[in-house]
Amino acid sequence: MKTTSKTRSKKTPTTSQPEDMTVLPKKVTISSDSEETITIKRSQFYAAMVALAFATGLLVGFVAWGRSATQSSSSQSAAQPPEAPRYVRYDIPSEGFPSLGPEDAPIVMVEFSDFQCPFCKRFHDETSQAVLAAYPDKIRFVYRHLPLTSIHQNAFPSAEASMCADEQDAFWQFHDKLFENQDKLSLELYLRIASDLGLDSAAFEDCLNSQKYKNVVQKDLDFALNLGVNSTPTFFINGLAVVGAQPLEVFKQVIDKELAGEFPK
């Protein structure tokens, strides 16, 4: 797999409802304002609640997934001040994955994403370029796969297709076209995009048919799930977790504090 490291041209949680992420499925049902029903496994319910806590105000991961970030004030005596938040930096490998921006950038922003996830598309359409434009040469943006296969049947093959495009140094162009055509994800679309981008269509089709990158995508998926990530998009900014398609100001707040050295190392 080839890593793309170049800068593209510049383009332009305060609610308890899951309006900015897609969560894994069954048994417990959560409804969003968009009338889309999102379900999660009962065994994953607590982890999902932690993810929602991130999205509703805890902008940065405090403690390991599945644990409370701070002690409840009711468990402390009146004479004791509240315990300061403990910021956790997760060890998220970023080398060897598709990336944009300088290799030595002070900020490494890793996104776990799903090409069929509507909230991933929202981040792509509304925020991703704005974040990069706000910090020229200061961010290396890394893409990793988290296809939520139980609810998005086209997510995994789309991820495989993107890696076949990456083999021909066209990951980001293909990535953009997949989000642009999110409602049409199919083998026919992948082949058409490859042709439109001027890729070697025969090599691209052979790559898809052989499922050459199936294990690569599966390893990304397994890594994320083992870490406890169960919603898309999920970001790690120098290892600090931000969950959901948050607005630009949320990302700027975390990045500014990180650049200023305000978070513990």
C-alpha cells in the first residue's frame, strides 16, 4: 500500500441525540431527529453511552473507553475539590495509511470513517477542508477505515475500492468521489470512478475482484473495535479522541489547546 502525503487545494455537543455520528448495531434502539433509527448491541450499550458523552460536551477523551471520565461529585466529600479531568492519549498508529499534509506536522489527526456513513459525509463536505485550511502545514490528516458492516452493506467494498485506487496514487480523489456519490455506492460506481480518474481500469478491477485489500480494511476495523470505537466518524488529534461530525470550532478548540501545550502529554 502506498501512502499519499500531499496537500490538497484549499476549499472552502450540546444535545443528547446522536445527530453527528453513526453507531454500531441490535437490541437497544436510539432514534435521531432525522427519523433514522440507529441500533446497537446490548453488550455495546455502555460503550455507546460513553461515545455520546464525548459528543455532548466531553470534546476530548478523558479516560479509557467504557469508563467514567471523572468521579461523580456525589461520591466526594464536601471538603474535597472535584478531581481534575484526566486526559488520555490513545496510541493510534498513523504511518503507512493514506494521509494529507507534511510528515513532520505538529498535529496528527486520524479519522476512522465509513464511506456510507452520512455523518462522515457531513464532516467531509462541511468541515474537513476548513480544518486543513485553518492550519496550513500544521496538520497531517490520516484516513483509517471503520466500515460499519452491520448497517452499511456497501461500506466495506467501498473501503476496499479506495485502497485499490491508493495503489495507483489516487486515494484522495477516489475518496472524494465516493462521498460525492454516497447514494450510488456499487461495483459499477467504483469502476466508473476509476475510469474517470484515468486509472488503469484492468488493474483496478483485478484488485477489486481479488479482494487484495480485504485484510487491510479488516485490520483497521478490528483495531478500532478493539479500542472501543463504535461510531463514525471518530477522530484522534495527537491521540486525543473527538467523536462525531463536530463543527469546525470544536476541532479548532482542541487543536489550539494542543498547539499551546495546554493538554498533558
